[in-house]
Amino acid sequence: MSVFPCSVCKERRPGKLAAAYWAWFNADGNRSAWHLRYCPVCAVANLRDVLSASRSATSEESAWSCVSCGMNAQEDHDPIYLTLYLPSKEPEEFALVLDSACAAKLRIPIVKDGKRLPDRGGVVGGPQHEIPAWDALGLSPE
């Protein structure tokens, strides 16, 4: 039995839950971040479609397509960032391209079911493992 309940269905189920950290920037420029735990059933219901659409956006043309509705979001983009920790897997990071209407719809269950994370004081992190790869080019600042 999981120690914590699923954030969506509120059930404690056998096995480990997935952890999702969602973030976006509000119109005023402030970062909003949320944490949710998903059981396998709720993860499939809430994450599968948007993540598979995000993974399939490979061409430059589809890079600006909203992962929810498929419309061009270049002029009206409102990205949402996700770091997903699945049990026994390496974490995955997603930058979901969304238009503002689809972003608002995706945020509703995140805000309803999630736990708001404290403000990091304007410090925005990112994957730190990429820096040494650039250092290998010999172009790192001194």
C-alpha cells in the first residue's frame, strides 16, 4: 500500500505513486508551482494524452502546435512545465506548448488536486547536468 494517497482519486493503492511537479508563469510574471501524486489509473487518465502529444512534436511546425488541441500557439502560447518522476525510472522533463485556453483547462485539476509549492524567490532551476556537456566544447566562461 502506498504511504500517500493519490492526489486525484484520494485512494491509497498498492505500490509506489508517480510524483509530478507542475509549474508555469502567471500573467504578472510570478511562478506558480504545484506537486501531485498519481496512482497508475489516474496517471493514465490525466497524463497520457498530453504527454504523448508532447513527445510527438518533433518538427519545427509542430513545435508551436498546442499539445492539447493542435492549433498553432505561436502567437498565444502559455507553456506549462512538468517534471515527472515515475517509480523506478529517471525523471523526465516536459515543456508543454499550449495555447492560453488549453493551458487554463489543464491548470484546473492541477490547482484543484495539487499542493502548492512555496515560491523559490525568483530562482528558477533547470537540469544541471547539461552544463558539463557545453564545457567539453572549451567555450565555458572563465
